[in-house]
Amino acid sequence: MQKSICVIEGDGIGPEVMAQAIKVLNKVALKFNHKFDYQYCLAGGCAIDKTGKCLPDETLNAVLNTDSTLLGAVGGSKWDSEPANNRPEKALLGIRKAMQVYANLRPQKLYAGLDSPLKTEIIGDGIDIMIVRELVSGVYFGEHNQSIENGEQVATDIMKYTEDEIKRVSKVAFELAVKRSGSLLLVDKANVLATSKLWRSVVEKMAKDYPTVNVSYMYVDNCAMQLIKKPSKIDVILTENMFGDILSDEASALIGSIGMSGSASLGDGKRGFYEAIHGSAPDIAGKDIANPIGMILSVAMMLRHSFDLEKEAASVEKAIDLFLQNGYRTQDIMKADNTLVKCSEAGDLICEYI
């Protein structure tokens, strides 16, 4: 198989973790007789520095004309003075909207041997949660207005959803629930928000087409608490854009490190957008100490969801398991009895296990 991949290294630790992801892809290509062609592009702060734009037209063309896109991370305080429409983070919104990757899959799994801030008795049978977040609508893409009324500043943000926008991402969540435990939790704020009432109505109707899926409903504030109190009882979460953004970051703190989480952003076709959910961490950039596992797990998700290479994806995930089982750790997940490795060394070791 031959596939073209747009590679956006990004800012801060982005290039460091991306280098390890490419190592892994090259090892997969060698072992399983594939060919991956890489098109390196700019987005985020580094793009602002070189072109003046957070999302150059050349990059947007590349993400729309390659088979999938990998992103390291973007942003940093260096670009805080940029106008709101040219902040590094705007590049992400622009790519997602252009690609129409409306379903964001954020798995949160606690690997054996890693410490969670939660007590063992709370973790129970373990943590293995899939958060399905709507990605291209809601308040992040609504109208944002600031004005002066009666002599004081007033701000308004519009959260809007259509029935079809809810249906298409809900379908993804239902189908994942069928393949997993058959349990789907819709997280909303239906006691207050009209958009949440619509979400609940749509999901209730769709549930009739998935008789093997047990659908339950929970307000977002309660879900934030249950992630701390009973995370092992949660499997697939379906929620809107802003709630999903917040809950997935909370959940990532339960699995040892935000550096352990990858993500996939999918639309109607096979083309996807894959990124680790951590930030650019400029304070540790260039030190070769970042955790590349989230980025490498994103590669595994790309192999599975965009390229239909299940065996190859499983081999990457197994390699990460072996890396951890053998006691290797980057700084963020290090314990006294482990072997500390650098970011680049972690990439090399994971490749050895493929």
C-alpha cells in the first residue's frame, strides 16, 4: 500500500514527538511492505514566523489532497500578541473545518504499570474510555461578539447545532459502542441549554436503530465528577464540542500523563486528522524529554481508521505495551524503579518492538 501523509510538525515539542512518529511509520512500512510519502507543511506559530499566516494556503491544500494529516502541536506565549484570527490555535480550527472532520475520537487508557492520581480502589477494573467529541460546530464556531451596552462591555458567544450535525457524530459513537462494551453515555446540559435538548432528542431517536447499545444520559457537571469517582464505569462518551474539549483533558490527567493520549478526527471519508492532545510545551522544547507516545498512538489510529491497516495498528499498540512493560519511561511518567529514556530513545525502542 502507498499513502501520502501531510506532516505538520508544529511548535515547541511538536517536531520532537513527530520525529518519533515518523520513525514508527517507517518501521511499519518496512515490516509490512508499505510506502508512506510525507509532505511537510507549516501551521501554527512557526507558520506565522515564516509566512505571517497561521495557516498558509499551501498547507490547507496539502491537508485536502493527501490521504491523511499528522500534527505535532501548535501554540505558545511567543504568539500571544497575534490578532485573534491569526493565533496559532486558529490553524487547527481552520484545518478541521476545511476537512469537515466532525468526529473527534479521544481514547483515554490507563496502561498497566502507570500511576494514576486516583486511588487503586477508585480505578477498579481500570480506565479505558473513548470520548467522541463533535468537532466543527457549537460555540467554538458560532458568532462571537463584543459590544458596549449602557456604558459597560458585553460579550456574546453563540452555540448552534443542527440535527444533521448531531446525527453524523452520534452515528460514529453508536458504532464504536457496538464494537466495545455496548454502552454509550450522552453528556449534555439538557436542563439548561436548548442545544442539549436537541442532542438528547436526536440520540433518543437514533437509539432505536441500535438495540444492542445501552444509552444513558448525564449532565456535564456530573460527568466531570464521575470521571473522578467511578471512571471504570464509563466506556464511550458522546458530547458536543466544548464539553468534549474539557472532559477529554480532564480524563487525560487520570491516565498518568497528558502525553499518553492520541486522537483521531474523522469525517465522511477515510481522510483523517491525527494529533496528540497535549500542547506544544515550549518550556521543555529542545530538551529531548517529551513523551512521544500520544503522537505514536495517533499514528496507530491513522493506520486503523484511515488506511484500514488493523494488523499494523495493533503492532504499534503492542510495541507501546512492551515498551512500558519493560520499564522504560519518559520523564513525565517516571518512577523510581523504571529506566528513564529520552524522547528520541523512546521512539527507537518502540520501533524495536514492532
